Amino acid sequence: MNKIAVIGTGYVGLVSGTCLADFGMEITCIDNDTEKINALNNGIVPLYEPGLDIMIEKNCYYKRLNFSTDTKKAVEENEVIFIAVGTPPKEDGSADLQYVLKAAEEIASYMNGYKVIVNKSTVPVGTGLKIKEAIGDILKRRKVNFSFDIVSNPEFLREGAAVRDFIHPERVVLGADSQKAIDIMKEVYRVLYINETPFLITNLQTAELIKYASNAFLASKIAFINELTELCEKVGADIQQVSKGMGMDTRIGSKFLHAGPGYGGSCFPKDTKALTKTAKDNRCTLNIVEAAIIANENQKRRMAEKIISAMENVEGKTLSVLGLSFKPETDDMREAPSITIINSLFEKGARFRVYDPQGLKEAKCIFENIKASITYCINEYEACRDADAVIIITEWNQFRNLNLSKIKNLMKGNHFFDLRNIYDPEKLKQNGFIYISVGR
Ligand code: NAD
């Protein structure tokens, strides 16, 4: 099985397609965004992901990786077709399945023989069966009788480390009701299979739920440690030490226990909401996940309140914001804490000088409605010029070793809000800053 089509060339589709090409397969990445495909065909990578551009270039050179808008041709020429389109949240919190179902319908319209349709998008339990039904209906209308199998193959990659995560996954989950499809998928992932990556084979529903359960658990872990920060501040405890002490217990583990301004991104916020909606639809309540969602919103709001209360008033003040993307090493701004924090401070009359190593383009779209109050800067030091306060929201490595005396000289004021706890409080105080971090 060495020819595959991937429908949807976003963070997941592009990384998956490129890494599968690197495993030696011939991959066609499809997207209905002509601009994106044209850019990729001209050697321009439309998103920032470390190491991805080099890998794309290499696999295009060896002609194992192609980009196209021609879904019909891709469906006709490939037996295995991945779906990796978006599943954004709807108003009621449920996952919007229109793109997944549209992709499935397109596949059904062009099918010319047996196909394995592999869903990589994060979808609520039962979607695999919905896809099966939708395809079956179209084949019936077409009066053709091609057989096909649906596989749920949730993706666990992390933006910022996506290439490494895809090549060295901690597990590959495959949900299907057909042994034939599972055998084909093991062949697709042969490189991982022979490298002894654990494979978990389940039914469709279980695989779909594993993805949501994993994300909801991780989101709850972050929300848990973040919620403790307020108590730490009130009682004089240090959240860093609390995390460390907890993390030393292998039953708890040290990962995802770093206190900060709240989780964001394209997955945790929407997946936790979608999971609670699925539970409600099935007359269940997921109290812990619901609490994590609320705690996370509170944490983001609390960050703005901390800043306002420390500065007494931010009206007319210039705030330098370092880091806008939802985490380092990505340009993804979806649900980034910076959005809530900046908007809340804007409402209180603040102005901003902002810098992010990769997120500025996206930020300009997001903050379009308050653009008169935002100056986009070319580096962290320019962002600090004449600022009353510095706020580190995203812990890009280059913000970990700032030249503090240079910053102090550039600034008008001396408030330093470190929402990622990346600085030593004593050192900052010695440098003349009023230093405020999270939970310590
Ligand atoms: P994305 O928005 O970056 O990309 C989706 C792409 O699909 C877009 O380029 C869009 O133009 C394209 N598309 C939509 N409908 C299409 C169609 N009918 N034909 C061709 N192209 C079509 O989304 P993403 O971040 O890559 O996420 C994709 C899915 O993977 C989501 O369900 C998400 O929850 C899940 N996921 C994302 C991550 C992540 O870190 N981003 C990690 C794991 C899982």
C-alpha cells in the first residue's frame, strides 16, 4: 500500500501527508483552498511547524509528495484516503461535521472501487458510522456497489512538535470493524509497526472516544494546576514547587503541570466542549470536564484582572505583549489566551505594542477590530519601547533570556508580568522591576 490521498492540507493533513511521504509512500495532499495548494506548489509552506518545510522540499523533490485541488483524481487513483479536515466548534459547543461529511460525500461521488476511508479529524463518537451511512447513500444513488471500510485513526500530534510526534508516536490507534482495513492500515504504518510503536486496535466508537478522552484529561490536568495558582498566591505557596512535588509521583507525572494563563489552541477548548455536548446528547454529565472548561475561562480572565489590579489602572497605559500564539513554536492563534487577555485590557483602555516570532500575521486578522490600539513590532525589544509594562504570555525560547537592563532602559514603567513563570522573581526585582508571576 504505497499510494495515499489526504483530504485537507492543514496542520494535521500536511504533517501527516509529508511524514507518510517520508516513510516512502506516494502521497497526494488535497485541499479545496486553491491559494494554499498554489502556495505549496510554489514551495511556500502556509503554516509554521519546525522541520516541516525541509521535509516537504525533500519529498517533493523525490516526487513522493504532491499537492492538488483535484479530489476526483485523488479518489480514483488511491485506495487509501485520509480525511484530515477541520471540525470547528458550533455555537452550542458541538463539533461542526460539515467538512468531514462533505469530504466523505466527495469520496463517495468519485469512488471507482474498494476504498479505505481513514478519518484523522477529531470527531464525536458515532461519526464513523455517519460517514459510512452517507457514503452508502450516495453509492446507492449512483447505483454502484463498491465496497469500502471506515477506519478511525485519531491524531495525537502536538503543534510545535508535530513532525517528531508523527514519526515517533507513543501509540497508533486504529478503530475499524474490518480486519482487511486494519491489515491495510498496518501496511500504511509499516515503518512504525516494525519499529515497535504500540498499536491499539479497537472498534470505531472506541477509537473516536480515545481522542476526546485524552484531550479532556490533559485539559483537566492543566486546568487543575492553574486553578491552584490563586490559592498559592493567597497562602504564600509556590506553584512551581507544588507542581514539582506532585510530578515526582509517577502516578501523577510531571507533564502538563506547568501553571500559566490557561490553555488555548485548536484542540483542547473545542474538544472539551464537544465531549460534554456528546455526553449531554447521551444523557450523561461529565462534571470534571465541565469544571475544567469553566476553570480555564476563569484563569484567562484572572490574568487580565491581575494586571489591572497591580497597575491600579491600565487606561491610557502602553502594554508590551511578548508572545501571542497559543504556545511556542507555532503560528496558531486559535483560542490563544492572548486574545482574551488583550481584549479584556483593551476594554479598560490599554494600548499595546506586541511581538510574536511567528504569530503576527494571524494576530493582525484576529485583532482587526482593535487595530488602532495595537502596534506590531519587529522584535521583543521594539515591543518594550516606552511601555508601562511587559507581559509575557507565550514562552518562546527567545523570551527566556531577555536582556533585562536593555528592556528596563527602553521602558517607561517597570511592571513585568510573567504569565509563564520563566523568570526568577529575585533576579527581576534586583533589576528594578515590579515582578508578578502566576501562583507564586
Ligand atoms: P486546519 O483548519 O488547519 O486544516 C483543515 C484543512 O482542510 C483546511 O486547509 C481546509 O481548507 C481543508 N478542507 C476542508 N474541507 C475540505 C474538502 N472538502 N476538501 C479538501 N480540503 C478541505 O485543521 P487542523 O488543525 O489540521 O485539524 C484537522 C483535524 O484534526 C481537526 O478535526 C482537529 O481537531 C484535528 N487535530 C488537530 C490537531 C492540531 O494540533 N491542529 C491535532 C490533532 C488532531
